[in-house]
Amino acid sequence: MAGRLPLEHLLPERQPYYVGSWVYVFGVITIAALVWTIASGVVLAFFGPQWWHVSSVGRFFNSLHFWSVQLFFIFMVLHLWGQYFAAGWRDGRAPTWMIGAVIFLVSIVAGFTGYVSQQNFDSQWIAINAKDAVNATGAGSLFNILNFGQMYGLHVMLIPVAVTVLVVLHVVQIRMRGVVRPIEHGKPRS
């Protein structure tokens, strides 16, 4: 891997002209929203699960976490759509595309565990109604979504590490293979 990804290419000084288009910028904005999500989540986890209900600063960080998650999902979906319609898996970039799809799926699980970890009536309603759906998939034998400690632990410890590792792997794949070129008009698509 070191031969295919020299350290001087990890953060290149120059990029192709097409990297400045919105389709490519959505990925960078998604990472920025992820950084805000993790930073606000660390503050929330540090002060404990009750803090955001009783403190105005806690409510601020809870809102910051909520809205950074919303931006994360909005820009991730825009990035996925853009890369889908640009056929981002072309020219040997299928592993990069598949890692991005896995990041999306793991992020949905992170969002679900976050919703059921809010400790309010909304989270109780979501957990009770989703219990049967989770049991129908067979995951109910592994996870009890009505158990706050289990969902909070997954949301705070396991899933953020998984998302972060996958995002780093995704960025390394992009650095190794380069950014996919836009589809040129008049050329057959493969």
C-alpha cells in the first residue's frame, strides 16, 4: 500500500479542475458534518445521557449534534447520488464505491441507535415500534433495542469507530485511485 500511496500524495497540492464541481464537494462537506457530529457527540457522552435534558448548554450541544447529523445525511445522500449518476465505480473504483455504500448503511444504524438513545417519549415510541421490525430481520436475538444501555453503548462506542475507520479507508481509496473523471458526452458508458 505504501508503494501505491506515497505520503506526499495523501494530501496533494493540486487536483484536477473537475474536483471543484458540487458533486465532488458534497463528499468533503459530508466529512465536515461528520467531524461536527463526532465532536458534539463526544461532549454529550462526556457529560452523560441526562445532561442534555437539564442544562441549556446541554440542549445546545444536543441540538448541534442533531443538526450536524441532519447535514451529514443530506450531504451523504447528495454525494451518493452524484457518484451514482457519475458512475463512480468506473476504472477500478468499485471498492471505493462499495465502502461508501457500507458507510451509508452503518450510518443508518448509527442514526437509529441515536434516536432510541434520546431518552424521551419519541425515542420510546421509535424503539417500541421498531422492535418487531428488528426481530423480523433476525437481529433481535443480538440486540435489544428497548435496552437503553445497549443502544447507547453501540451509539457512543462501536458505531462511531466503525464509521470513522470506514471513512478513513474510503478517503485512502480515493487517494490511491484518484477521483473519478466526469462522464464525457458522446462516449459509450461502461
